[in-house]
Amino acid sequence: MIYKYNEDSEENDISFFEAFNLNGKSLYDEPGEFSFMPTNMESLANETKNDANAGTKMKTESSNKTKKSNSKIKSIHKDHRKRVRDKFFKFGLSCFSEYEVLEFLLFHSIPLKDTNEIAHRLIEHFGSLEGVFNAEYYDLMEVNGISEVSAGLISLFRQISQYLRTTNKEGELLNTAHKAGKFCCDYFASHVEENSIVIILDENQAAKVIEVISEGSETETGFYPRKIIKSIIKHRGTKVILAHNHPNKNPNPSNNDIHNTKVLAESLKTAGIMLIDHIVCGGERFVSMADRGFLIH
């Protein structure tokens, strides 16, 4: 017997465990009545063991299902990535959308996650594929799913593009406004801030050296005549082209641009240096101040 009944007390002292027999039947099956039930402790032990085994089995089955589900997800991602790679090697990027270009690139920094979703977030945040590649490293990391590695990879591609556009350009002939404009627009293509450069030319107006004069904000850059003259003298130049970019993609020179150009042209002239042109780039478009009549040789 496991239940305790105290005849001397005014009320029967029956605890929570005493209110139910171990087979699950209530002692209060009938109102106002209860009975003493013998308990088989060996039977209880077996039931407890069986319950424990059943719980372990359920956990094992749940774990197996989770493993199978994860394996299936990995398989889906693996097959999808293979299809994207096959598409790239067969057709190149010409048949890719902007989202797919980023998705494919992120395969190389994110091994398992769905990079298509992250690619959509990037373009929604920066407005376009170009906006993503022009974004700064720390700005990229503000997007959910972009780690230091992914931000570094995207930044690397921008730097590679700039490197290819600006390296080994010495000797390129810039004897027309069109050639000079295209040269400068290629240089500024990956710049998200306003920058100014001076291109030092040889006697045939071929590019010798590109000197960075200033790197400014998204709306303005510094203009330093002394620094420009110092750079030209250092490389023994006698002919130069000045250039800067407008990140808002409007190539029209401001009144300040026009004024500074005239002042610089006079300063260079006194030093025996000819300012051939001042190119203002806005995206793929440009304005030649020489063609506009702001420079008189």
C-alpha cells in the first residue's frame, strides 16, 4: 500500500501523488469515495523504462528527419549552383539579370546560403548592380547577409575594374577631345566620389603620367594649383590635361569649374606649361572645356 489515510485527523490527508494511483486512476472516481490500491513496483519500473525508450526513439526519428531535410536543402542548392555555373560557362553574363550576376559572384564567398535572396537585398539597397559595385566596403556590410569576406570580394572586383582601366595607359594618344574624354571617363568609371587628376602629356600629346590631385566627397573636390604645377614640373611636362568627375553623372561644368580652369590656365602659362583641356566627366558622358571655348590657346 502506498496511500496514507489518517483516521484521527478531521480531514483525510491525501497528497497529490496519493490522489492518483500509479496506473493513472483517480481515487476520486466516485464523489466522496476513495479506496486503497495496491501497486506493483516492478510494473511501474517497466512502464517508466518503456516511456524512456519511446522518448529516445522519438528524438532519434526527429534527428534523422532533420538530417534528411538538411541534406535535401544542400542538394537543392548544389544542383542550382551547378545550373548557374553551366549557364555562365555556356553563355557568359550576357543572359544574366543583375540579380543573377551578384548571386553567381556570391557563390564564391557564401558556400551554402541562398545567395539570390542576398543579391536582391543588395540591389534594393543600392539601387542597381552598378550601385552595388560602386558602394564602399563598410556600406556593403550594412546589408543583411553580407560578411567581411563578401564585402571584400565585391570591393575587389571594383578595384580590379579600376586597375584595368587606368594601368598601362602610358603612350595612349590624347590629341582630340573625344579621345581625351573617353580616356578620362574610363578612369573615373568606378569612382563614387568627386576626384580630380592631371594627365601629363609628351610632345605628341600621348599620356605619360596620371597624377591624382584630390579626392573629395560625393559633391565636391579640392582644387590646388600649386600641387598641380609641382606634379607637372616633377615629371618635366609641358602639356597637360586636367580632368575631374561629377558623381551625379551631370557632365556640365559648374561656374566654379569654369572660373578655376581659367585661373589655372593663366598660372600654368606663366610657368611655360600649356593646359590643353579640362575634361568634366559624368558617367559615360563628358564635356570638353576647350571645345566649349573656355580655354584659348
